[in-house]
Amino acid sequence: MKEHHPQNYDDIINLPHHISSSHPPMPLAKRAAQFSPFAALTGYEDAVRESARVTLPPPNLADDELELLNRQLQQVLASPAHQAAITYFVADSYKDGGRYETRTAVIKKLDNPRQQLLLTDGTGIDLTHIVRIQPV
């Protein structure tokens, strides 16, 4: 049996790097792209990013908070401009929970049968999703 000796590459270690005279060097982007078919678990990073994305629970306001919210809404509706900064819950379309948005808008009307606040731009916000209304 032959004895195995590790190579130390002394015969080539100090040679200059070969540069072809007939082929231009490959750009780094193309060099990296040639290995992309070997990327393991395509889409894995997106799945990890999605599962790590934080969503918040929908609002669950206490009675006194609901009363304050109702007074603020009545104050805005009594003003001539009907303009307010509204903070409300927006459900996530991919996972449980969602996020809270604040936008300044003009309120068109309160739709009691649908339990929605209708804005002049056609948006309807469920009353149960609103957490704050501030007159502007």
C-alpha cells in the first residue's frame, strides 16, 4: 500500500497568475451567476423572511377607550372640515394579525348599518379597527 503524503504545492505556489491573451476576464456578476443553479433551497430565504415578519394583533379596546373614541369621532363629524388623523388596524393578507396605519383623511360619513367610517376617497374603515381619531 502506498503511503499518503499531503502536497504542499511548493512547485506552483509562487508562480504568477495566468492571464489569457485570447479570452477577456469574466465579469464578477457573470462569474457569480454561473453558480446560482446550485443555490440550495430556492425560496428558503423568502420563507424565513416572511415567517420572521412581525404582525400585530387586532385591537381589543376597553369600554372607556371606546367611549373616548366615540367622543373624538363626534367631535370630528361636528367640525366643518370633517378632517382627522385616523389610526386603524389593517389585516395582513398572508398571516394572522396585521399592522396599524395612521392617515389623515376627510370623513364623508358614518355608515352605521355597515359599522364603517367612509372617507371621501371611497375607503371604508371598520369601526372595530379604529384605535385613534384626532381632529386636524
